[in-house]
Amino acid sequence: MTKIELSTAIDAPLERCFDLARNVDFHKLSVANTNEEAVAGRTSGLCELGDRITWEATHFGIRQRLSVEITKFEKPYFFEDTMTKGAFKSMRHEHHFSFENGLTVMKDEFYFEAPFGIIGKIFNALILKKYMMTFLLQRNALLKELAEKDTSIK
């Protein structure tokens, strides 16, 4: 299993950052080149414990679906989404929030396993891990920008 850890310091209230991170509408606009869209389950608004969302997005030139469930939730400090169906063998994303030295610190712990045995491991080592890290960094940069500007999502 591969683990990606990221930490983003944001000059905005913890609650605003937490709500942006769990906002389906934010995710739809966060990485423009994937054309991400919620197509089933919760398709807009703020995710809550037990919500299921099916995302459709283009990755590596292929339109794909990924279904997740919000499996853990402690407002405004933590939530976790876990893949129920999709291209990964397994996937779990922990979102941690704390307030330190006047800033909100958003920490991601993203765990995933590529399918297809040894071929998947090679693809992960050469391409997938870097791709997923870049994807998450882009999303976090936009979240930081919007949170610091106090921009509402519609």
C-alpha cells in the first residue's frame, strides 16, 4: 500500500477549511483538467458521515468512476473517505485539521493500492504515485486560495 502525506498551512478559520474540503461543489472545480463531477449519491453540498458519492473524472485520458463513502467524521477536525468501487485495488483518504500558531493546518494521509499485481506496482512506482501527489497538491492549493479569500462555493 502506498501512502502520500501532505501538510498545508492555511491562513483561514479551521471550520472554513474543513467545510471546503468536504464540499462536493469545491471538488468539482478543484482540478480543471479532470472534468470531475459527482454523478450519484451526494452530488452537491457538504458531506456528512455515511454519505456516498460516485465521482466521474478523466485520468490518463480515460473517463473513470470512483465511488467513496464517508466512513469517519469528527467535525471540524477529521473525516475519512474510503473507496467502495473504482480503479484502485483499495483507497482511503484521511483529512486532518488543526489550528496551530494562528493557522489552520490541513494534513492529508492518502493510502492506495494499484490493481494488476506486479504491473500495477511498476505503474505506481513510475507514474501513479507522482500523479496522485500532484493531483492532491493542486486541489490543496485551490482550497488554500479560496479559504484565505473567504470565497463562497456555489
